[in-house]
Amino acid sequence: MTESTQATPVRLLRGLLFRRALIESFLKLNPRHQLRNPVMFVVWVCSVFVTLLWVQSLIGQGEARPGFIFQIAVWLWFTLYFANVAEALAEGRGKAQADALRASRREVTAMKLKSPKDLHHWTPANSGDLRVGDVVLVEAGDTIPLDGEVIEGIASVNEAAVTGESAPVIRESGGDRSAVTGGTEVLSDWIVVRISSNPGDSFLDRMIAMVEGAKRQKTPNEIALGIVLAALTLIFLLAVATLLPFSQYAVKVTGLGAPVTLTVLVALLVCLIPTTIGGLLSAIGIAGMDRMIRANVIATSGRAVEAAGDVDVLLLDKTGTITLGNREAVAFLPAPGVSEQNLAEVAQLASLPDETPEGRSIVVLAKTTYGLRERELEALHMSFVPFTAQTRMSGVDLGDRQIRKGATESVAAWIENQGGRFPEEVRAIADRIAREGGTPLVVADGPLALGVIHLKDIVKGGIRERFAELRCMGIKTVMVTGDNPLTAAAIAAEAGVDDFLAQATPERKLRMIRDYQAGGRLVAMTGDGTNDAPALAQADVAVAMNTGTQAAKEAGNMVDLDSNPTKLIEIVRIGKQMLMTRGSLTTFSIANDVAKYFAILPAAFLLTYPQLRALDLMQLHSPESAVLAAVIFNALIIVALIPLALRGVVYRALPAAELLRRNLLLYGLGGLVVPFLGIKAIDVLVVALRLV
């Protein structure tokens, strides 16, 4: 397939979105829709008023030429229409994605079980009739009817309908991989699912609702900015309203000139109120959520996206975020009087039933270093002792023989309980490994400490540079890990984070977040397990992994469909970009209004106050051409800024003060200069085309 052929569907999609936006923009001219935006509602009222003045002029009672009034009315309506186009284009992207999601949602017939343990007695049930708490059996080839949690079995599930990722994932009962999403397909084996959402309230339904631009709620900052814009509009409205009596009085006293017309005053009002940012404000917010969706992150509200832009503390899990995630055994360090081969043999025995990556690496290291072959578990008649958060150890029992491996302090306490003594030499070895950034696992055979296994964490390439960027943005990074403080400190130093929380528990994470918030900081974190739910619920920006538990997803205000913990950094960038875009275009709009004030006011009132000719810096052709040029520019500048509002201002990881200076220079100074050039060019064109 050629490149041009591949690009054809994209062009067709864009064309379809644009055509739909053009049609919807007409529908948005409804005054009930415009009433949501006070600035644009004033423009709507002005458009209607000038249209009526034009009708009046057609019957011979107009205050100016019908052609001039008609052109002003048309461009006022275009101003409204172009603002609607910006909003409709932003909404159109979300609606297209919502349509695709809606197409993937379908009614299915599920096997509803009477008892979770009895897989042979089930009744067919439509997915629309299922309710929270119902239990269904889903076999290979079946579609999971609604969101739920696996309570029995294990299966491979295709979640491409949700994440877009074609690679299947494993879902099983217990742990952090038990949550399943309605509409996904089981590829192999079977699972028993307890339904956790009612029809119409599934994860897919919430995704559809969230990506629909029309359902987006305004964020607090957007509401505050809207109030400011409404206040500015009211101030300009009062100011312009006083110009008519002043003009009439000046003509009456001097007997010279003519009073300013209502058409000119209305045009002046529309040019002076913040129509540019007022018309683009909604599109900026919708586009911000759209950028999140394109990053495969579903935000529950615009408030969450905005909060991401204000975040100044990031809590990041070490494993999978800062390090590659799979620690590997790299060395056996025996205690005095113990051979390295003996330590390797016992460590391998303790790790044979251990299916974790760390356990597998210990077995492989013993095999490759000393040629120790894996043995059949049944032949050894061993019983596996699994790792728990309380004991922080695992191991095996071989009759009366008890072998353990685990955290230094945990194994030391266990040895002392067995009547043994924990050697200081072993503690020194463990401390040295921890200082070097590794993880020490102490191995004990009954009351005897045999030595230490050195597990090494691999810090991800380039992560230090990313943290340096965050530091430039004024964001503090905090690594959260269950490791001991020495290991945590070494990895934190290697990765370049600002702080760390070692031996983290749900209570300690929650307390740390509250402490930062009490100091006025906004905190973001990621999580995937039920134990992360309290901290996720407390954080200002909480990104739950799509592969995580239902509790984590419910507690978060964002869901990362890719389940990539490092996505949090990208989320913060998108949030900051949205805030920067809004601030930059607000600066540009206000600067525009100032420039238009000095450009149009002298020309508009030249007949009433001839002395104002000295302030006519642009030497516009006539009062009519000046007013018409300003109104046309006011409409076209919205069109010119639509791509920037949808794409967002280019974000650079710079300190806030430097970003402010750059934006003031670019958008503030640019907003002052562009109207002078634009209005003058349009004035020349209007005269050349004999429109006035």
C-alpha cells in the first residue's frame, strides 16, 4: 500500500469531521446555546440588532447606507459562526471516537450462573438484563457482557476494543489483574466474572460520555476566566453606551459633523469585547481532553486535565516506572564459613516454586554459575511458603528443614526466633548492596544465615533527563518503593528524583499526600492495585492503570488504557499545554482589543471629533472602511487561531517565569502588532473592491 493510499482514509475522515462541524455550527447559532457564553451571547444580540437596522434601512429609514449595514451584519454573524466552528471541530474529534466506541458496544447473551462454584447450571441472560452482583461464565470466543471482576479461573483476553492494543492480556482471579471490561473478548480458557456495573454505567459507557465534547463540564479556571471576560464585556458595553449621548451633545454644541451611528457603535463594541478568546475558550478545553484521549488516557472530567497542568508534586512507583521492573539476581555473597556453591544451592531450592521474575533469575543464576540443575518439585516433597507483606519472606519446607529468603530484618528476626544468631558480617554485606542501589535477599537454612543474594534494579534509560525536565518545570518528583531506605536512596540518586518514600505502605502513601496538600501542593500519582485506592482517591490527579483493579479505577480520575506508569509525565505535559494555550490566547485576545481600540476609535469618531485625525496612526481610508476592516479582522482572527486552539501551544520544559516572559513577548506583543497590520491590509482591500 502506497503512502498516498494510506493517507486517503485520514483525509476522508478529516473532510467528514469538517463537513459535520460546518453543519453543527449553524445549529449552535441557537440563542439558547449562545447564552452559555456571555461574550458570544452579546455578539449574538449585536448581530440581531444590526440585522434589524439593515431591514430598517431597506425601507428608507436607515441611519446609514444599506450596503454598509448589511456588510457589518454579515461579518458579525460570521464572527459567531467561526467561533462555533472552533467548538464543533473540537467536539467532532471526540464524537468520532465516541462513535467508534459505540460501534464496538453490542448486546450479548451471557451464561448467568446460579452459583459461582457450579459451572454446569446456568441460564441465558441478555447483557442488558444483568445487574451488579450477578455472576456469569465466559468461555473462549465469548464477549464479556459488562464490567466485572474475575472470581474464578484464568483466561487470555483481547482488549483491543478498549486500548487499541492487539496483544492479549491475562486476567485471573485475585491480585491486581482481576478487573475485566465489558465488550472485550475471551480468547482462551474460561473465567467466572462477578458483574460490577449496571447496563449504561460500564467503563465503555463512561468512556463514550467522557469523549463526547458536548458532555464536557467547564473547569474552575475556565469558569473564573469566563467571569472575567463577562465583566470586561459589561464594562465595554457601558462605555460604548455612553459614547452616543456624548456624540450627540458634541454635534449639538458645535453644530459640526454628525453623531456616531448605532451600527458603528455596535461594531465598535464587538471589536472591543474579548470575542477572540470568548469564541475559542470552549474549543481549548475540549481540545485538551481530546489530546488526553489521543494519548490513550481517559479523563473523567476537564477538571482532572486542568489539575494535571497545575501539579507540582509527582509520586512515582519505582518498579516499572523508574526501573525496568524485573530485578535480576547477579551474585551470591556467602557468609563467613559458607561456600558460594552451598549458598547458591540452598537459594535455588528456596526459589524453585517461586514464579516471580526474581525467583526465576535466582534459579537461572545458580544453574549458569555452578551448573546446578533444576529438580522436580514432586520428588523433593517440599511445601512452598509464599511471600506475604507481613513476613516479607518466602521459602520452602523440606520435612523438618526450613529454608527462607527475604528482607534482611525479617530474616534476622526469623533466625533469632529459631534460636540462632544473625551474623553482623551478613548485615554488612546486605547494607553494602543496598547502598549500591541493589536489593539484598538474605538466605537462611533454619537458624543459620548462609549469605545474601544480590538483586539488581535496572534504571530506565533517559529517565534521569526526564526528571531534570520536570525539575525545570517546578515539579518535585518523589519515588515510592517498598525497598529499605538504603536501597531506595541509592536508586533515587541514580534516577535523579528529588525525594523518596521507602518501605511504603498504603497508610504512609496516604499520609505523605495529605502532608503535601496541607502545604498547598497539588499531587499526582499512579496506581493499579486495591491497596493504591486510598492514595488515588486523595491525590489531585490520580491515574489508574487499565490493567488494575476496579477499586483503583473507581478511585482515580484518569485511566491509562496502555497501563504505562510513565504516562503520568506525559499527562502533566498535556495539562500544562492546555493551561498555556488558554493563557497565551487570552493574552493575545486582550492585546488585540487594545490595538483595535487605538486603530478603530479615531477613525470611527472622525466626523464627530475632527481633532482625532492626529491619532489615526494607520491613515485608514474612511470611517466606514475603518469600521468594516476592524469587524472583518475580528472575525478572521478567530479562524486563524482555530488550529492553534485545537493543536495547543508548543510546550517547553522551562521555569514558569521564563515561560511567562516568552508568552508575553510572543502573544502579548504579537497581539498588539497583528491588528495594525491586519486592519490596514483589509482596509486597502475593502477600498480596492469598492465595498465602501
